[in-house]
Amino acid sequence: SRTVQLAIAAIVISQAVMVLVMVMTPLHIRDNDGSLATVGWVMMAHTLGMFAIAPVTGRLVDRYGSRTMITGAVGTFVVACVIAASASTASTFTLIIGLFLLGVAWNFGFVAGSTLLQEGHPVADRLKLQGLADSSAWVTAAMAAAASGVIVASTSYASLGLLGALLALIPLASMYRERAVATSQ
């Protein structure tokens, strides 16, 4: 169904964009003479964004709905990726904000997508769908991690961030198709 496609797109793209940018950030910092302490602060901020807000995210999804939170994830990803891309000299403050927001965007997209995936399905189907979504997300994340090094080596960290911002828009295409089908019926 279109709803399942949207949910899986949100989960997979959230994981892919997060990994794409996150994996290269420590190398970007070190390549610009940043310290290991800077790497630690940036990655701590990222991890806080991913997990510290989880209880709030669940409430937001309950209150505003999965589709609204997926849209919020897309917007937050775009902002996060553009901020990270602007850190051409590995600015600690810029990367802390960008990677924190990258974690928040991942949290919004993953929680909202997983919630949407479960709506209206029997328990046996929920398990199969979540397994499909999770395995798709992890395979895509592995490909994103491998590609990120090639992208940075052949272009730049800034280009990687901008590519992440573009990829983050993919769930909006699924939402558009879902609305178009609903309108035509």
C-alpha cells in the first residue's frame, strides 16, 4: 500500500541520510586539524539528538500524526545537512548544531515511519513489515557509509551534506503519490 511505501521510505531514508553524513564527519573534523575532543563533542551532540528526545518524539507522533512528523523529519534533515555542509573548516559549533539536528531528524523519521508502518495491520504482518523495513534500512545504511567516503574523496564534505539534503526529500515524493491516489479515488 502507499502507506507502507511511505513508512518504509521514511525509515530507509532517515537511516541512509543520517549515516551518509555522520560517517564522514569525524574524518572531516580531523582532516581540518580538529582535535579528538572536537570529534567527541560533535558525536555526543549527534547521539543526544538521536536518542535523548525519543520520549518526546513518541508523544509528538501521537499528537500530530506520523505524516506530519515525517514532514518535520524531512525539513529537519534538510536544515541539518545544509548546516553540516556549511562547516567547510570543521567549525565545532556549526558541526555540533548540524549533527545534533541530524540526530533529531533521524529520530523523527525513524519513530514516525515505524509508527506509520504498524497502523492497521495484524500483529503477524507488523512483524514482517518491520523486519523488511529494518533490513532495508540497514542495507541502505551500509551502502550510504561506503558511498560517503567515495563522495567526499571525489568531491567534498560540503557536497556530501548537500546530497544528504536532496536525498532527505524522497519521502515527500511518497507522500505526494499517496495524496494523488487518495484524491483520484
